[in-house]
Amino acid sequence: VAAATQGGGGGRSGGSEMEMSLREAVEAFAAAHDLQFLPKPGRAVEGLQVYAFGTVSVTVDSGRQVLRAQVGERWAPVGLDQLLEQHKQRLRAKSKTF
């Protein structure tokens, strides 16, 4: 998909931006929503670095182009919008505990 066509078409951000990695896309999405996207030192799942996307733990599998979020005891594939919604749900749940 990334190497579909050269010189034409959708052109999201233009030129060199076309080869943005999945991790970079998640990072940009987080920044656009004023959320932190940071690695959790020493945490890995199936050999993949665990990141904090706001209040949600995620892994980014660039080879398979899959983003997974920790849902209870398991890791489930999610899209960016789902990830943002999970973050918001966790914030709401935390605010109710005080």
C-alpha cells in the first residue's frame, strides 16, 4: 500500500511523509489529540515495545501493521479511533473514583 503510486494521488502531507511508519502515525495521532505516546521502559509483549497512549498500554507491530491495546488480561487489535475512545473511557472511570 505504501508504495502504491509515485507522483500523484491522495498526497496526505506530501513528499517524504508518504513513508510514515505505523509508530510515527500513532505518535502523530496522539500529538494531534494532546496525548502522550511514550515507551514504557522494560515492558514488552511478544518482543514488541509497550507504549503508553495516554492511559492505554499499546504495542505497535510495524511488520504486520497492527496496533494492539491492552484490554483487561489480553491484547486486542484496535484502530486509532478505538484507542482514543478507550483512553477517554479510562479517564472518565478514573474521575469517578475521586
